[in-house]
Amino acid sequence: MTSKEKIVKNKSLQTNGSGKIAKKSNFSSSNLSSLKKNEHLNLFRKMYLIRQFENACGQNYANGNIRGFLHLYSGQEATGVGAISSLKDSDYIVTHYRDHGHALARGLDVNRSMAELFGKKTGLSKGKGGSMHLFDASKKFMGGHAIVGGQLPLAAGLALSQQYENKNAITTCFFGDGSTNQGIYHETLNLASVWNLPILFFLENNKYGMGSSIERVRAGGLDFFPAMDTYEIPSMEVDGMDVIAVKEATKIAREKIIQNKKPFFIESKTFRFVGHSYADGQKYRHQDEVKQWEQKDPILVYPKKLIDMKISTNDEINKIKIEIDEIISDAVRFANESEEPNLDEIYDDILAE
Amino acid sequence: MPEITIREALKTALNEAMENDEKVFIMGEDIGEYGGAYAVTDGFLKKFGSQRIKDTPISEQAFVGAGIGAAAGGLRPVIELMSISFSLVAFDQIVNMAGNLRYMSGGQISVPMVIRAPTGAGVQLAATHSQSFETWLAEVPGIKVVCPSNSYDALGLMRSAIKDNNPVIFAEPALLYGSKSNVPDEYFEVTLGEANVSHKGEDITIVSYGYGSKVLTDSVNKLNEIGISPELIDLRSLNPIDYEKIILSIQKTNRLVLVDTARKTGGIMSEISANINEKAGEWLDGPIVRVGSKDVPWPYNKTLEQEVLTDSDNILDSIKENYGI
């Protein structure tokens, strides 16, 4: 018996439902047909918006309009879009510093997001946060956070506030595989479990914490979800390149959290097509690996599937692309033309009244 | 006007807040079943229930972070750390998260939260439980830091701290929980950021806070005996610092002594010294004198610990030496 089989067997012995692993969700025609055409096109629209936003960010980093660290989400769109499409407006979202994708998937203003990256007064955080700190509290989007793993207890606290006030809502916390070796990851899983917090732990496993492959830095293999048994948190693995699979998995997870009043854990296997940050030469991984994952590029695979299944047409897909390209060039123009913050704003927003 | 201990004052303020505002809850290690390491929340679990009096795992980073999240979500958590030395374990959450959240979100988020923590040496708890990191935390913009030296301030400051819409570090001198002083029956608050001239005098302005203010009170008679009339200022707040009151006092005395029971180097008094030099140096007739505890890890042995800790003799000796009295 392999160790993996052992884990699975142990799980099947659990009777309290705590460590049960749902089956891996797969891209199949059955769940494709569970959505309306318009929903499919909206998922594509969001993913393509993110990809083009990131492409524009790259260009504007190269020409100096964006500075500091810039971490692009290209490749992981199916994960962010799929997950957030299954959340409600009343749910909180907390994420890591690769946050553009989640922000746009949540519907944060594209112009103000781009303006924030340009450091402008019209930015979501008035130019004080930058790429790693996108916030829109009115949409319960509680930030991009840049200390690896540091956002986890913040999310637990937001979930605590929902539990305390008997809200019928959850908090979703996105984090990467890099954060799983931080003590705070384990502390937060434990706290959320013993307090039965309504939180969805959403691991975006893109296999690399900056330049370190998880194979080099993690004891316990490449799968994270089996370890959730230790914390008595039910978990699920999902193909993170498959937007429908992620959407369905998140829908199930949200229902379980509300119904069982317990946390849930999703591990989404995904991949970033670009470097860790813009200035990354990617010496730590082979281009063959990147090419292999590019075969699963959701921006290409998903619309092709929609066309093959006669859910949509080439013309409709192209029309969406043209619309989005225009939105992105408008956003870049808006950011460019926006004013710099005033110097006297340096002392604003430190303390609340 | 009843005489109560600092412990009772804190308990009164917490009890009031819990009764008056359902968004207030308390969490920390062993604050419920056990009643709190310093018994401040003794009896609270029975009265308010486990939903609002939350015992936490020994996970300072996680429950401080969760407090920040709960505050960002609209609640008003009061978090107890068993020692301010343990704030180091949660430093990322306190400094990076609580201190920066409002600024990096462009003012969208506020963190109305109090972190209570016993501070200071003198009870033989050795190197890792005797430090005074309120002095480090006072450097962080976006966080307020207060520390009472008597029951009146403990009650008044805690009332204000819980109502404040920002993270407030509430350092409680470990040596003073049982110290008694008068508190009026009528409701009052102490505004965060206002120092208190606790003793009027003419010759030297002496500034301190927390346990240091208690040491200063003990020095008054000794100073009077050698013909010095000291004016004592109790800071009460380390961030912000009430420079106006200090400057007003040195305009009268023209001398400034800064007393800290934390380690001397790199503490809050170094900062005050530099600032007063810049803002009001022309009013001084002699050097600014700093008195602080010795720059060593805190020893366990009682005689050694007392030797390291600032006392009234250290203050007297420094004044005599520096002002040639």
C-alpha cells in the first residue's frame, strides 16, 4: 500500500465528515452544460480581461509607468475567476500580492485598478498601495497582502466577525504554496478549525514559491490537501486550469461551509506562465515545463471548447476580445491621464477619526 | 471617591464596555476558564459567555491577526497578550498588518482594536518575560500606545482605548496591578495622547510613564531633601507624545530628566530627548539627562534584577552628577 492510498483509506474511515475528500473535479461536457451561455461568456470575459490587464501591466512596467514589484497572474485566471464566480457579494475576499486577477474577477473598477498600479490619486488606494495592495472595502475585497501568509489570520478574523454577527456569509482566503511553510499557515488552520469559522482556505498551488519548487522546500509530497486531515478540515483538490471545475468546487465548498458551519480547504493545481515578478529570469525551471502547462491555457482551451460544443461561436468570442481590448486601453489612458497624489496626502489615512 | 487597584480599574472598564457594546469581545490565552494570567478577566466567562470571552490556542500570531480581521469586519476586539514580550511573536501582524492596513488601503479600512499586555521587569520573570516593547511599538505610525501608572489613568485610558477607531497597544505595568489609588465615582475618560503633570515643581522637569512614574513619585521626597523641587510629568501615551506639556514645563524649570524603567538604549526617552533638543533646546540650561535600566538581558536573580532596574537612587545620582548638585 502506498502512503497516498493509506491517506485515502484513512479518510474513508472518518465518520464525522471532517476529513473527507471530495473527488477531483474534472472538465467535462456534463458540467459545461450546467451553465447558461451567458454565464460561460462572462467567465471567458473575466479571464480574458485579466490576461490583457496583465499584458498591459507588463508593457507599462517596461516603459516605466509601473514601478516596484509587479507579480502577474497570467496562467492562473481559471482559478481566480472560477472561484470568485461562486462567491456572493456578502462574502469577504482576502488575497496575496499576486492580486490583480482576484480584484478584476471580483469586479473592482478596471480604471482605478490600473491607476493604483500607476500610483495615481484615482487609484483604489489613492496610489498608496500599489500592485500588491489592491483594496475595495465596498466590494468586501479586503486586500492584496505582501507578507507571505500574513493574510491568513486577517481572513480568519473577518470570518470570525461573520460568525459573531450570524451573517450567512463566508470569507475566502487565497494563498500560494509558498505560504504553507510559514508557521502562521498552520496556526490559522488550527484556529479556524477549533473555532468552526466560516472560511474557505483557497490554496493556489502554482508549484513555485518565487524560485523555489515546492519539491525542494516541502516535506510531505506535492499534494497539500491530504494534510488537512490533521486539522479536521474537509478538503478538495481541483484542476486549477479548468474554470468550470474551479467554479463547481468552490460552489460545493461554500455550501458545505454554510451548511456545516466549518471551514473548508481547496487546493487548486495551477501554474503561472510568467516569472514570479516582472524581473524574473526563470532560471529555476525548464521552459519545457512552461510549454507543457501552456497547453492548458484557459484563455485558449476554454473558448475552443465552447465553440466545439456549439455553445458559442468564433465571432462571439472575437467580439468579446475586441470589447475587452478597448476596456484595457481605456484603463491605461485613464491611469496615464490621472493626477499624481498631492504631497499633503502623505499624512492622510494613517489614523481613523 | 473609592480607592481601587489598577487590576480593578481595568476590570471595571472592560466590564462596562462589554455591557454597553455588543461588538466588544475579549480574546487571549487563558482569559476565560483560567480567569487571565493576572486575573483581570476573572469571572467574565461566566457573565458574558464563551462567544464573547474567547480562550485562544497559544498562537499569538494567529489570534492577534484574527483580532485585526475581526476589527476590519466591524467588531471591537480587546486582545490580551500574556506578556508584552510575546508581542514579538505577533510582530508581523501588529506592525505590518494593524499598523499599515489603513494606509495601504487608502483609508478604506479601520482597525478598532485594543491589545492589552503586561509590561516590565521586577517580578523575577527573567530575560524573555520582563521586557518593555511598548517602546518599540511606539515607533509605528498607525498604532497608538498608552501605559497607565495609576488606577485613575488605567480606567480612563481603557475607556478611551476601547472607543478609539484605531489599534491601541495598552501596556500594563506588571508590578502595579495591585497598586491602589483613588478613582472618582463619576464617569470620566482620559484622552489618548495627553500627558499629566502629576506633581507641580519649579526646578527640574522629570518625565516618565508606567512603572517609571511610580519610581518618580518615590523620588520626590529624596529630591526635596537636597533642595530640589521637581515637576513630574506622566506621559500616559507613548504614541502620540504630548510634547506641548513637556515644553511648557521646561520653559519654567529649564532642566529635563527622562526616566525609563525599560532598557536605556533605543527606548522612547532617546526619541523624546532628540525631539526636545530640536523643538525647545533653547529653553534648557543644562544637558538632557536620561536614566534607564541597564542594557543587559533581564537576570532572574533578585539582587541582580533590582540592580539592573531603574530606581529612585539612580535618578538622584544622575541628577547630582549631571547638574553638579
